[in-house]
Amino acid sequence: MNLDVIVELAIALALGVIIGLERGWRNRADDEGYGDSGLRNFSICGLLGGIAALLAQSWGFGILVGIFLGLAGLVATSYVLTAKKSGDYGSTTELALMITFCLGALALSGFTQEAIAVAVVVAWILGAKPELTKTLNWLQRQELIATLQLLLIAVVVLPLLPNQAMGPWNALNPRAIGWLVLLIAGISYIGYFAIRILGSQVGLMLTGFFGGIASSTALTVSFSRMAKQQPSETISLAAGIVLANGIMAPRLLLVIAVVSQTLAYKLAAPLLILGLIPVIAAVAIARWKTQPQDRPAAEVSVNNPVELGSAIQYTALLVVLSLLVRWAQEEFGEQGIYLLSALSGFADVDAVSLSLANAVQDDLPEKVAMYGIWLAVTANTLVKVGFTRTIGNPKLAYWCGSIMLSGLIAGFLVLLAV
């Protein structure tokens, strides 16, 4: 007796039990005994797949195909008869039976761990029907499209991009740019759903935290509008804005680290100080400020960043900035880089930071990149402080400006010492 074969057949049987338990539990209250028969059918089906694969090792692949086709015919006949009697034309159980046979065959073909993993996933999918249905009802169409677009970028577009330097000054690596776009889109995607799921029910502070992950600029604009409409909540809204802009700093550090670990290491202390001061201030304000029951709902309008148009625009921005960084370096030296960084920071701090970090991988001095990124952060911070005044009110601008600029100055002093 071959003990290894016995163990593999036992595993094939267990795979059927795993899936059959879910099917049997779902039909456990059936008067005609479909619950225990479901468990028995799936167990036998898994074992049958294992036996068929074992026979195929001696008699050839045709025996496996023949047994599979015979089982398929039996399942199809049973489906027709059962569907006519019950009026239920769903085919999930029949498909699961065929998968169980295949998993049993896999277990006897040297793919035991893979078969076990798939069996558990199949059982989970079958058992999670109510939760999956609820999720589909909750999901909006634009969010489904955004999810599919993110997957399209990750598994279709990215592998097709060439992984080599090209273009003027060899400044462009399509694969590297694709990874950067995927990184930014992924971070914003997580932040978007965090706001969607937890938004107004968790208060201004947690919304500020997730807003900093998704888009600190969008949150600043949204909270500034709320401060204009509800001046009594200005301080609490300022705490949310300050927290979002504090979270922006470690997020930016993470993005830079993906491209250049050495540059991220040197910028770690300044950026963490830049973020730590606003975070501490926001927490202090939250503990000091009484939370009234009529607090305004923390609804933040953050557009889905995985929208195909946004992804194309961001890619174009990265390409243009990468070329401009190299051009400014060639034509004007360090001064050109600094001017470009300051101007770019008014619109987007991530794109110019990524472009500078990418240029460091070639021949741009790290000091130039560090000060360029800081100039972009400074310009971006000033723009958001300006929003709190023009869109919000003077009190909001005072609180946000004093805290955010304090963090900026402290971080710059640390940068000078690096």
C-alpha cells in the first residue's frame, strides 16, 4: 500500500468536504435532505477527481477526460430534473461540483497546496453570497468602473510598457512612470473609499486623516466652504484641515521612497517634522474643542482618482515635468530646477516630487532634489493656506496658517541641518 497515495486521496476527499460543508449548511433545513446529500455529493466528487487523476497516471490523460465528461453529463441531467421540479434555475451548485472534481484531480497531480487554497476560496465565495450581494448594491457605477480601470492599469497596461530609458536626455522610463501613476492612483483610491465608508459617521478628524491620503487639497477646499457656512465650527474644521495636511507629508515620503530610497532617507526627518507638528496640533485641538451634537456632517467631495481621464492627465503631467526637470538642469542648472519646482508645487506636489526623485536615479544631485521638493511643498502649502482665507474665513486662515507654516519652517530648519 502506497501511503503517499492514500494521503493525497484523503486530501482530495477533504477538498470536497470543505466545499460541501458550505453547500450542506445552506440547505440544512431542507425537508428532502438536500443538506447532508450536498455534503456527501461534494465529498465523493472530490475523491472521484483524485481517483481519475490517479488512473490517468497509468492509463493516460484520456481516462481523466472521459470521467470528467461522464460527471458533467450526470450533473447536467440532475440539473434539468431538479430545476423543473423546484423552479430554481441557478447553476452555482453544479459549477461548484465540477470545480470540486478538478480540485481533487489537482491534489493527485502534484498541486496539493494550490488545490487546498482554491477550495477555501471557492467555499468562501459560495458562503459570502449575502455579503457580496450587499456590496454590489452599495457600489456605485463610477466606483466599479474606477476599480476596473485600476486593474486595467495594473495587470494590462503596466506589463506592456517598455522598461528602458528613452526620449530626450533619456529622461523617460515608461515602466517607471506607469508604476508611479499606479502608486498615486492606488493611494488615492484607498483614501476615497475610506471617506466613502467612514466619512460623516466618524467625525471631522478621521475624515481629515483619510482626506490627507486621498487629496489634502480637496479636503481643504471642502472644509473651507463648510467654515464659511458654519463659522461656529471654524476651529474644529481647522483641525481637520491641519490633520489632512499633516498626513500629506508621510504620504509624500512613501511615494518618494518607492523611487529613491536614499533621497527618502535624507528627506525623512524634515518631512516627518512637517507632518508631526500639524498632527499634534490637530489632536490637541480635538481634545480641547467640545464636540457638540449638531456638528456638521463631514462630507468631503473627492473625485475618484482612478478615472481614466485623470490617469491620462497625471501621466502627461509626469512626462512633461520629467522632461522639464532635465531641460532645466541642462540649461539653467540648479536655479532652473528650483524655479520649476516652485511653480509646479502650486498645482501638484506629488508629480514634481516624483519627477525629481526619478532624476536623482540618473545624475541629479540629491541636494538639488531635496530643496526642489521642499520648494514644491512650500508653494503647495501656501496655496492651501490661501484657500482657507479666500474660500473660508479669516479665523480659519489664522489657525491653519499658523500651524501649517510652523511645521513648514521647522521642517526647513531640519532640512538645512541634513
